[in-house]
Amino acid sequence: MALTEVLNWMLVSTLRSLCRWSLPSRLSHIGAAASFAGVSDAPLQFGDELRRTAKAIAAPGKGILAADESTGTIGSRFKEINVPNTHENRFAYRHLLFNTPNLAQHISGVILFEETLFDKDPKTQQLLVKPLQDAGIVLGIKVDQGTKHLPGTDNETYTQGLTDLDVRCKKYYAAGCRFAKWRAVLRISENTPSPLSIQETAQTLAKYAAICQANGLVPIVEPEILMDGAHSLAICQYWTEQTISACYRALNEQHVLLEGTLLKPNMVLAGKQAPQQATIEQAARATVESLQRTVPPAVPGVTFLSGGQSEEEATVLLNALNAHSLGSRPWALTFSYGRALQKTVLKTWLGKAENVKQAQQALTVRARANGQAALGQYKGDANSASASQSSYVKDYKY
Ligand code: 13P
């Protein structure tokens, strides 16, 4: 063969294999015939239900209460208020949260830790989650199993839990859950996030999302960039965009139905140790711009984590994301807060039965404020000394 023929042949076969690799993920979304390797045109078993669930969670003026602290994490919360981390106290605390009057007015979903999902009142044998189900609040479940050091990286981590995820998803669906959460953690420093950490985050979240959807659970895709660091707002925006865009490339490659997913990112902020902090307007603009550049309009909702901001800061920034004219926002922008919904509740409760009503009122105040912020209608009337206190914890583990 002459050299030009060899080159021609190499060019043609490269183009052919490129077509073979790039077409399937597009075909999977339009349901075309399965004539390419690796593509199925069978409809997703839970497709309609996943779309409905995701839309219900992202309903206008509503958001998620993240009450999925692992046993260790709830222990650190209880330690701050001198409450022993016993099963009895965990039950009492979550009983308080779930029996808050009119919780469904601003809360569309609650994320649970496995213990809570199956927990029962020892006297009545009633499931702890029954009041949530009765109120039409969607049950979610934390399915990741924490993080481990990612070998060969500068203190980066990867998230555990894929091995038996399908089996656990089936069990959770049977118990009434309709959505799930999986948290990947990235940190900004001179050497991080590394390309390996971003790739690992995207691939693992996409695999998790596909497994959840195959079992009827809407996956919340949570790539959290921690607040730790002295970086500027612009650096946080850059890494947020790199991370989220990698996630959507991977989600598409894994044939995930985007309409049946939710994104749970960090808000874009300067690092906690940065000499210059951004204004609310600057942070809101950077956050919305990051999403506009990376999140497809097919995604129904972006449910932010609070990440260590004070309760009031998290509400005010969410409000700014919705209130200002920041251009196109085809997704609901709402909350999936843990610390920013519970800090004052815990400080009011203090483990005492006589404080339950007041603690529930504290939850109502924050849930209402965030519900208003999700509509861009928060007027600042939920502020208090406790709500202004930072929840930041260095190197935070959930
Ligand atoms: P925070 O709102 O406390 O950051 O937590 C939300 C959450 O679910 C983290 O995974």
C-alpha cells in the first residue's frame, strides 16, 4: 500500500470509530432505533415517575430539608448543645422536625439517613417518617457511604457506595423513597481540584445517577466544592464550571434522563479565608453565570447546599439568585439545606421536651424564609442573632 493510501485508511477508520462513539448518547435521548453498539431504545422503566418526582421537589416556593446527617455527624451537632448521641435522642430530634406543623408549605422533600427511614416509635410502632408521607412530602435517602482518600492526590477524596447501590435503591424505593443524594467533595488549593478528582467526581456521580434512575429514584447530583481556602470568587466560579460541566458530560454518556435529576451544587463564593469576600450581588451573578454555562435546561431544579454559610446568608443569597435580573434561569433555583435550616432549631431544642414547640417554630421561620427566597420574595424578616451565626466547619464531613 502506498503511504497516502495508508494515511487515507487511517483517517477513514478514525472517523468511523468517532461516529460510533459519539452517536449513542444522543440516540438514547431521542429514543432512536438501536442500530449502534451500546444503545437501547427501550423506554426507561420509571421515566414518567422520575420526571414527576423531580418536578414536584422543585415546585415553586419549596425546597428540601437535608436531615441526612450520618450517626457521626449528628453526634457532632448534638455535642455543640450537650446532648448525648443516643438512638433515643436522634429519634426525638427527628420526630420534632417531621412533626412540625405545616412543614409541607415550604418543604417538598426531606433527605434521610437510613436509620431514620426505618425507625419506629417504640410505643406505637408508627414509622418516624409517617407524618412526612401523610403531608405529601417526598422521602429522599442519602445513599453515598462517605469519602476516602483518593490515592496519588493532594488530600483529595472519592465517594464510596457504588458496589451494592442497586440493591439498596430497590430497598429504599420499596420503603417509600423517591429520590436519593450522593455527595462528592472537592477542595480548592494550589494543586486542587486535580483533573483526576474532577473526572472521578463526574464518573461516579453519573454511575450513581444511572443506577438510581433504573430503580425509580431521582438522583440529586451533588458535587460540592468546599468553602475552605483563600481563593477569590473568580477562582471558585472557574472550578465550579469545570466540575459541573464534567458532570453533565458524564451524565449524558451514562444515558441519564436529565429531566429526572436535580443538581445540588455549592453557591459560588470566595474562599472562607480569602482576604476579600464578594458582595451578595457579585456572588449571585457568579453563581447564576456558572449554571448558565453548564446546566442544561432539561434539568428541572438546582437545589443548593448551604455549605457553612449562616442561616441568614444562605437565605439572602438564594433570594438574590431569584430576585435580580441575571438573565435566563430555566431551572428552579431553590434550597436543599442541612445546617442552614437546623442551626437555630438545635440551639432552641437543647434536647428538652419542653422546647420542642419553640424549636419547631424556629424551623418554620427558616423554611418560610427560604421558600420566599426561592421565589425572590424574601424581605429579611427572619434574621436573628442565631441565624446570623456562621455554620462553617473547616474540612467539613457530612
Ligand atoms: P449543608 O446545607 O449543611 O451544607 O448540607 C447539605 C447537604 O446535604 C450536604 O450534603
